[in-house]
Amino acid sequence: DELSPGIRKIRLAIVSKGKGKSGGARVITYTICASESEGRVYLVDVYDKSDFSTVSVSILKKIISEQGIL
């Protein structure tokens, strides 16, 4: 799911929890495309949905900015 331009949320199942993607982990990435053939993908955060049901886009942008990526 694209949350904001360049910020994506990927849902992953956690097999040991016995739940599918909806109850599993979330991986947040930030992609910068310099051109059609060049770009970078940054790992922003990984969290268990049972710890946080959602993380706002403003918080994700703050994390990206603090890392000097945005």
C-alpha cells in the first residue's frame, strides 16, 4: 500500500503467531527514484501490528527526515 508518495507499507505474515498478513508485521519503506533506471529504497521501520495498529504518515515522515533521507 502506498501511504504517501514514496512511502510504502508492506504486510508480512508472522508464522509463529499463527496469523496471516493482516495480523502480522508491517515493513515501511521509502523510495527515491532518480530516474527510470536509478533509485534507492530505504528501510524506515518494521513493527508488529499487535504493538501498533497504525502509524501516521506524519510520524513516518518525521522518522525519514530525522534519518536525513527526506
